[in-house]
Amino acid sequence: AQKITQTQPGMFVQEKEAVTLDCTYDTSDPSYGLFWYKQPSSGEMIFLIYQGSYDQQNATEGRYSLNFQKARKSANLVISASQLGDSAMYFCAMRELTFGNEKLTFGTGTRLTIIP
Amino acid sequence: DAGITQSPRHKVTETGTPVTLRCHQTENHRYMYWYRQDPGHGLRLIHYSYGVKDTDKGEVSDGYSVSRSKTEDFLLTLESATSSQTSVYFCAISVGGESTDTQYFGPGTRLTVL
């Protein structure tokens, strides 16, 4: 069964600093995808970044990068040079890529607050 | 913008009444999903659809039914709403290839059952 754990309920970070949001996962499937979503106070879910289990390099999208450590089953999100607009809830999610599995499993989220 | 709209955006209803939430997409994506979001649980899959009239259950499907008579519309129905179904409901579509498809979400519907 797929499971996602986010151990940081909340984080406070100074503006312009880098921040790492932790995510660990559990799966017995060798093929899976890992996702990060941002949910600002307005409520929408915004896709940030994707990492496949067979991808050789860590995914990057602008200021977002995913620190993928397969042996440790961790997929931490790194935000460089944080901005006030980065204040939001962040969710890690995983989908096992078994044929017919459409379930995207989410962690409970981390609330990030950027301090000016 | 993934071209997903949800209606209504907010609804207050009473226990025992039927409620239907609508999800509409403009880009003919095959897969559509309904999730609910509750504090401490993240998002949980209720039902999903892989084509017109093709649907399947997610992990929290009890008390919910769905229908998809057109590619662009996916309806979620609470036949007899209960207070435990007070939640924020998100619709999503799946975009991309089979191994790298990404789910994009609609704006959400906040449902309160009194």
C-alpha cells in the first residue's frame, strides 16, 4: 500500500533563504511517480513538480527542485530564494504506476510561512 | 490553467438532502477524479472516471455516487448528505502520458452539511 509522510506540520523561514520540505514515502512498487502541490490561502491546488522513480536526475522547475533519494524513500522539495508568495500549504503525493491504479495518495501537508 | 470549473463553489445544505456537484473540463481529457480535503487527511480519492459511463471507486466512496454522460462533465452526488460529508471537494483531470501523467485540480467546492 502506498503511503506518504510529511513530518513538518509548519515551518517559518526568512525571506530569501532556501527551504526544504520533507517527504518520505512507502511503496513496494518499483515504478511510481512523486508530486508536489502548493495550496495558497485562496484554496486552489497548484502542481509544482514531478519525479519518476526511474528518473536518473533530480527534477527541477524554476526555483523548485526535488531532492530524490530513492534508497531512503525520500522526496524533499527544495525552494531556493524564498519569497513572500511562497507562503502556503505544500503537499507531497505519490502514485504507484501499476496498470489500473489511479490513486494519488497525499501526505497531510506542511504549512510554510515566509517571514519578511 | 487546466480548464476545469466546479459548480457550485460554495453550498450549505441540511442533513438528509441530496446534493450534486459538477465538474466541467474544456479539453476532452479522458480521466477525471473527485477528491475530498479534510484537516489532517490531505486529499483523498472518492471516485474517478476513465471515460464516458466508465467510473470506479476510490478509497472513501461510501455515501457518494458519480456519473459521466459526457466527456466534459463529471458529477458527484451525495444521495442523502450527512454532517461527516462537510468538506472541500476538488475535481481533477489527468494530463500527459501513462507513466508521467499529472493531475490538475479545479478550484474546489466548499460544502457544509448542517
